[in-house]
Amino acid sequence: MPKILVVGDVIDDILVIPNGEIRLDTDTNSNIQQQPGGSAANFACWIASLGIETHFVGRVGKEDLERHSQILRDYKVTPHLQVDQELQTGRIVVLVQGQQRSFLTDRGANRNLDLSAIPEELFGDALYISGYTVFDQSVETMQQLIKRAKAHGLVACDPGSAGYIADHSVHTFLASIAGVDLLLPSLEEGRILSAESRPEIVAALLGEWFPQVALTLGEDGVQLQSRSDSEHIPATAADLVDATGAGDAFAASLIAETLKGKSFSQAAQSAVRFAAKAVTKLGGRP
């Protein structure tokens, strides 16, 4: 069985789905749920569901160690959670309006994740890095992690947040993830990283930095770019309930199929179909 190490954020998501347009300065009836989340933790659950041995490194507040560890184990993910004695587990209010989602974020304990404490035996056939973690680390620390992982296998990164990339600076972000084999940006993230707007140009420019790029386009599918080829794969039709888990599900399937020996194109086609299933349920996990 292929083995992957996932490094990144653990979050408690508070999902808010208004029943209609939000009315300012008064009440709007809504469906509100709290669920475990975090892009990296969600990704870990998705890829573990696809038969990949999955180890997850993240950081939580001291009162949440056993709760989040057990939740991850329930998804067949092996947790290696660090405990923060001062900061609480990160929290996000996710405002869901159709395919649009707004995030009100308190990263909490995620900000203190110690990458140097990751033991060598956790590295396997792939490393997946959440871009949110990149924002909290120095360039040198990220490069050390990537170098360690590349000695074992594939390194993939989901940039995570267009807003945070803009705050962090594009130059610093790209320097931090230099050496990544597979980049998995959304169109918004790709546009900020490339300073271009057309998907095929965005993917081509990012392909000069990274051997493989899978630029996700929502309802328009995905634009692939490799050293030798480019390809557009259309989306699979689905009855949309919540798009929260689509990106993580796509990335998980793409990497899982790659580790199982499929070509980049074949893996992406499977991943698009898998992501279509993810949007038919509420929440960001299988």
C-alpha cells in the first residue's frame, strides 16, 4: 500500500448556510453546523478513504488532542498531533452561498506547527503540504521539509488561500515551495501566483516552476500542465449541496491514482469524477 505524509492545518469548522440572502442588522435564518476541518486534515481523510496509508502531522490546543486524534483515526488516518499549551485549536466560520464560500479564520495552534519535530520514519511515497502551513513557516524551514521528503518520493502542495498568498507575498511563497513536484492551485490562487488571468496561460506559467500543475476551475473542470503537455479536463455534472470538500477530494484522488501508477491525465480524469461526488454532501470530509 502506498504511504503518504500529510502536513498542515487542523480546524474546527462552523458551517453557516443562510436560508436566502443575508439581511444586515437583523436576523437571517440559517443552517449552522460545527464539524472538524482544516484543508490538510480534510485531504488526509479523503486520501485515506482511497486506500492510501495516511499519516497526518498537525497541531491542536491541549484540550483537543484526544478528540481530533480519534476523529482522524475514525477516518483511517494515523494522527501525529502536536499539542499547543497556549493557543486553542484553529477555528473557521465558513459562510456557504451556492458555490461561493467566505472564511472567517482564527488559525490558532496551527501557527506554531513544528516541522523539525517530524520523525524521518513518517516520510513515504509522497508528502502533501497545505499552503496554509507555508504561511506560518520561514523559507528555510519549508525548504528543509521539502528536501527531506524528496529523498523519499513525490511532493505536492495545495496553495490554500489566494488572500493569504497576497498577504504573504508571491515571491516568498514561491521561494518557500520551490522543489514541489505537483502544484494544486485554484484559479484564484493561480492568478495571483502567475499575474495572469486566462487558465491555460496561468497553468503554463506555473508549469515553468513546477513539473506538474493541476489548476482547478470549479464548474469548468481542471487545466493540466506538465513539462511536455497541457490538457483541459471538463467537470463532471453533479447536484451541488456544498463545494467545501471538492478541492481536497480532487487532490486526494489525483495523488492516490498517481501513486497507484496512473498517468497524470488518467489520474486527473478519475479525480474530477471523485470531486463531483464530494459536492453532493454537506461538509469537507468523506
